Amino acid sequence: MAPFAGEGDYSFGFLTSRENLIFGIQRRVRIDRDRDVLRGVNVYVISTRISVAFEDPEAVVMGVNVG
């Protein structure tokens, strides 16, 4: 699949079958906690690294500016 060669901000959408998707999730999960004293709440941020790829790039349809 060739990258889109344009200027500016674009939104992209991909259509493919579920069996064509490959997901990777890193085991290291990071949890950060912060206290907002003025609102009286705890704020949690949970982050990890993920990756998505296509097994067969020829079986993917890409749409540009779909939003």
C-alpha cells in the first residue's frame, strides 16, 4: 500500500476483514495517578504500546478524508 502523498491534515479509514488484522500489545502497562485537589478527584492514566498491521496489504481499502 503506497503512502498518501498530500499536504495538510487528513483523516484515514481502512476497510478489511477481521482475519486480515494483526495486533501486538506490549506487556508493560504503565499506570500514572494524580490528585486534583480542587475538584476532589483522583485522575488515572493507563498507557501501553500497541501495534496493528495487515497480513495481506492487497486485501485493504483505504479512504482519505472520511471524517
